[in-house]
Amino acid sequence: MEVLKIATAGSVDDGKSTLIGRLLYDTKSLTTDKIEAIEKSSKKKGYDYLDFSLATDGLVAEREQGITIDVAHIYFSTAKKSYIIADTPGHVEYTRNMVTGASTSQVSIILIDARKGVIEQTYRHFFINNLLRVKEVIVAINKMDLVDYSEEVFNKIKADFQALNAKSTFKEQNVSYIPLSAINGGNVVDKSENMKWYDGQTVLEHLEGLHSSDVFETGKARFPVQTVIRPKTEEYHDFRGYAGKLYGNSIKVGDAVTVLPSLTESKVAKIHFFDKTFDEAVAGSSITIELENDINVTRGDMIVKSSELPKIEKEISTTICWMDSKKLVAGTKYIVQHNTNSVLAKIEAIKNTIATDYSGTTEASQLAINEIGEVSIKLSKPLYFDAYNDNKSNGAFILIDTATNTTAGVGFIR
């Protein structure tokens, strides 16, 4: 079954957790004990409605303050698809969490409170989705019940967001607008009787109708080697396979390939999916590849089609979202973890910080936590990469602090 990954974003009280809870409830994805807990808690608080945010806000601090702090992953399925929702916080101090949640998502739902319209945080949420090249964005204009289900209010917010969308440099992005009342369930799974002026799809209908070609990344085939498989059993005495996950595009038996960084050439002899062999593997497949030649391949190497070589360089220009309380400054050393390849790196220069409200850049010599900026990096050995805009999986990396081994930042190669 096709799996669709969704990230949510919104300001405080825009109703992200309520929307997700309503999706789970109306698709009958909540267990009986969870529903009973929601009913009991809602009654205890004196609510005359079910507080569906309790279905997602897992931390005590989240439940007490009524806000989302950490990224929560929620799983549910329908007859057509399986879904993974990354419920991300919307506050500026949790920008790093939002980037983390959206980095692996194909769809983003940006919530807007119908009473407040497009605000500063909406700009940041949309900017991050542009930065991460999320192809499908649903602008969910929530709490329509609090503005008397006004079509005029909906159209005004839609026009304001379209003006924001005009600032985007990611023209392949598709933006849809849905008016809804998450608390009452209007236009979430079922059509709202109070908004008959809206003839579009509900949130679930929109998600169900998305095709892989609409939202999934396509590019050049990239196969980072995770491990070398040598069973050395009697049955597979001479077997040598290279296991990993295929990104970007398909690969076939007989394809001429090059192993990086050695630039050794060979051909694909067999493609294994666990205990079966196939002539072709599509992007997203976890596979084991056998090559015709018995050549030296190890973890951290990358197998690519010989006609589709990536860039191989020791300096990279990047956009960094900084995640550490210790500021990023020039001259410091980090480990660049790029796919399965680890490379020692030095921060060559920090050029500027990028405003997430589309107002431009500001010259800077450091990056503080949750700031995004342009950074040049020198590497101890060549990296084989693509620009993030051309191949997301081969253009992204993380920076690891050499002293603490913590993930200090996430980067996108320009």
C-alpha cells in the first residue's frame, strides 16, 4: 500500500492537533480506550465537545499548555493509503522541529485561524515548505465556525496567501485551499453542510486523490551503500551484495554503473528484494544489488548510473538550519553525514542569515539556534552530491558535533 508522509504547521491554537484527531476519529483509526479517554478528559474539563487534540499531544507539557512542542508521528490507514503525519510545532523557537518534521514529508498542511488570517508565522511555515521543496501544500483555513462559515472571509485569506505564494521560488509546488471546522468535522473527512458554497474536496478526499507522481521526488538514481552482504555459507559461498535504499529513480539489471568515490565501473547483475530477484527496482526500494565485477565497495560508497554522475567536490555552498544552542561560527569542525557517508568538515564562512518572512538576507558571522543561513563548508575528502533542488535525498546532510556527537544542524546543498 502506498504510504504518504504529511507534515502539519500552524500557530498556537490554529487547531493542528484537533484536525489530526478529527481525521483519526472520522476514519475510525482511534482505539476504543483512546476515544473513552478523550471523552472522559473533555467532560472533566467542562467542554461540550470532544477535545481531539488529546489524540496527538503526547507530552505532559503539551497537554497542560495546549501547545505542540515536539514532533509527534501519527499513523493511520484508509482502504486506499497509509499515512504518517508529523505533527510539528509552529513557534519560532521550534523552527528546527518544524524542519525535522517536514524534511521527509511529501505533503504539508498549513493551518490558518479564520479569525486571524495570514500572519507572520504563516510566512515562516510556507518558507520552510519552499526551502524543503515540499511539492503539495494544503492551506487549511480552520475555525470557519467562528466566522459564521463566511465565504467572504475564506476568499480574503485565500487571496492573501496567494500573494505570499507569489514570492515563492518553487513554482512546481501545488497549493490548495480548503475551508474547514476541525472541531465539528466540517470538510475534514465529510463535506460541511454549513459551507455549501465550497464545491472542492475535503482534506481526506484531497489526500486520497494524490498520486505518487504528484508528490514523490524524481531525479537521477542514487544508491548509497549501507552495508556489504557476505553470507559465506555453503549455499552462498561467493555471494557479494550491496544493500541500501534506492533514491531518485529506478535502476535495472544490465545498467552500466559507477561506484563512487573510486569511479570503478561495472554493470548490475542482479537485484534482490529479500528472497526474490527482479529486473528493476523503483525509487524508495530497499534492495541488495549484485554487480558483474568483483570490485571493492564499502559502506559510504554510492552506486550511480555511469551516464548520471553527481558532482564530486571538496567544497560545498549550503543553506543551514541551525539546531544547537552553541552558535555556529567560522573555523569550527563538524562531521558532515551525507547519506551513509561521513566526512570531517570545516566551516569556511557564514555569509548571512535568511529571513523566513521573505524579506531577504542579513549579513552575519554566526548562526544561532533556529536561524537559517548561507554557509560555505570545506571537506576533508570529496563528497559526491547533487544540488538539493535537483535531488533532495542526495543534496541534504546533517552536521554532527565532533565533541558531543549531537546533531547540530541540517543542511541543503545549493
